[in-house]
Amino acid sequence: MASNRAFRIMFVLLPLLAMVLVGCKVSYKLTGASIDYTKVKTISIETFQNSAAYQWGPMAPMLNETISDVFIQQTKLIQVPRGGDLQLAGEIVSYDQFNKSISSDGYSAMVQLKMTVNVRFTNNTNHDEDFERQFSATRDFDATQSLETVQEELVAQMIKEIVESVFNAALANW
């Protein structure tokens, strides 16, 4: 008798569950990008120069490669040299290190590294989305370490954070 009752419940619930599942559509994007590919097909990314007072040679090439990679890998946009539906340009405007804390003996205990990039974004299909903004990232390191030993890793981390912020500002409308 109990199995007959369970059979009837399953007979009623399974079609209901099937209708709910068929009627629902779950959609999400891992990148957060919201691009209308019927209007936007190309992107132009100008070479970002390093105009910061303090220069570290590999920084600008690292930034340029990361920006290009992220926009191409996380979208269906085709990169063109100029005249893209979306245009990205800018420059590294500052790269500095600061003493963040002082130890009891009067010497620096922590150092903060900060990078700021000025970005100009143009959406030629919707100029309401155009912007010019600065994006910054910081990383701290122990003052017992030399900048030369931690610089490449910290700059790569800051670039990744900045590029993610630029991507979200340009394409996720955040």
C-alpha cells in the first residue's frame, strides 16, 4: 500500500518537476561582460606607455600583454589595430614605493608599492559608456626584501588587478 502511494506521488511530482525545469533558464557569464555582439565586434587597444616618474622597463610590456590577453580571451571581440567598435588607450601615470610602517628601531618595516594607470575607453556604438578614469593597485612587502627580488611578482599581481577593474568598468558596466 505504501509503495502504491509513493508511486502516485512520484507520478504527480515528476511531471511538475519536469515543467519547472523546462520553464526555467539559468544563464550566467563567468566574465561578467555584457556585450551586444550584434553591434560590437571589434576592439582596438593602443599601446600603453609608461609615463611614471619611476620607470621599470618590463612594466609597460607586461600591462599591454595582459590587457590584450584578457579582452581577447574573455570576449568574442576581434582585435584590430585602430578604429575598433571599442577603443582602449592609456598610460601608466605613477609607480611608487612608500614606507608603510616603521619598526621600533626607526627603520622601515613594510613598504607599499603602488601603480596607477590612466585609461580612456570609447564605445563607438554607445558613447554614453565612454570614460576616462584612473585605476590603481597596491602591494605591500617586507622591508627586509629588496624591491628587485619582489618587483616582478608584485607588478604582475597589480597589473592583473588593474586589468580586471578596467575590464569590468568597460564591459560589465560596473
